[in-house]
Amino acid sequence: MTPADGARPADRPGLRERKKRETRVALSQAAIRLCVLHGWANVTVDQIAAEANVSVRTFRNYFAGKAEAIAASHLERMHRVAGDLLTRPPGEPLWDSLRHAVLGQFAPQGNSAPQDERWREGVRLMLAEPALAGEIVKANAAAQQELAEAVARRTGSDAEREVYPKLVAAVVAAGSAVAVEHSLRAEEAVPLGAALTQVFEQLAAGLPVP
């Protein structure tokens, strides 16, 4: 029996699952890149599949359309946030752990500078696309559930029976969305890392009145 066929930790996906996840990520990133650069209406599923170097049939195996593909990026990123949260030092305050986990996925080191105005405008236009709104809501709901389970494990609480893990997950999702929105729409370009840091500092302090 090979290692891939044998028992493995519950939190560690097998090779097949990892490859499927990598394909999903590649398709999602290709969809975002093309729609931001060329506009929603000018991008087809065929182009996304070609950009990700897979067949259209493969695309259809993963997503119903480009809106679902784009929204999948948010779910994947929050999946990594949940995973990172569980690897933080046990004695670290929860909101410090969450800040590090979110910053590590939304604004990794070396990538904290604001995007150029063309990219920011492309992202703004893409996120305003009505066809994308419903998929983002669904992805966000799934992401919050996964993060709530990670918070519950981190704090020794119960994500099904207690409000706290769900509340924290909802606040993290809302705070991250506010930071992204602020970074995209501020009159003077604001690095996403700086916006996220400000959001989580305010949350950790209990949202004091300025």
C-alpha cells in the first residue's frame, strides 16, 4: 500500500483532492484575471479554460459559469484563512491570530502595494456585475461556516450550538469586505494590507468611537 492509499490525517487531503483543488484555483484565478483585464462581457468560458490550460469540459466539471468560478476564489481564500488560524500559536489572542491569518491570505508579504488604477477599476467593474452577486453571497455563506468551525476549534466552543464562532466568522468576513472595498475605492490608493490592519486593530479594540 502506498502512502497516498493509506491512512492520512483527516485535515490533510489526498493527492487527487489536492489536484482537483489546484484545478479549481487555476480556473478561478484565470476567470478573475481575464474579466478584470478585458471586462465581464468580453470573456467566455472557452477563454477561461484556455487560460488555465484545460478543456471546456473540465471547466464545466467544476463550475456552471464564470460567475461561480470567480466567487470560488473567495471561498478558497477563506478556506486557507481557516487553516492558517489553526496553525497559529495556541496562546496568541484570537484577534491577533485572525489578523495574521487574514493578512497572510489577502495581502501576503511582498504584495502589499496598491494595484495600478487600471486593475483597481477592472476589479470594481467586475464586482459590480449583477450576475456575480448571487454567487458571492453563496460563497461567503460557505466560507463563514468553515471559518466558524475553525474558530470553534481554536476557542473550544461549539459552532453548531453557540453564537460566538458564527459571530466571529461573520465579523471577519464583513471586516475583510470593508477593507477590500476601501482599498479599491479610496480616492488615493490604499494598500489592502494597510486597510486590513486598520480593520482588525479596530475590531480587537472593540470598535471604539473615533
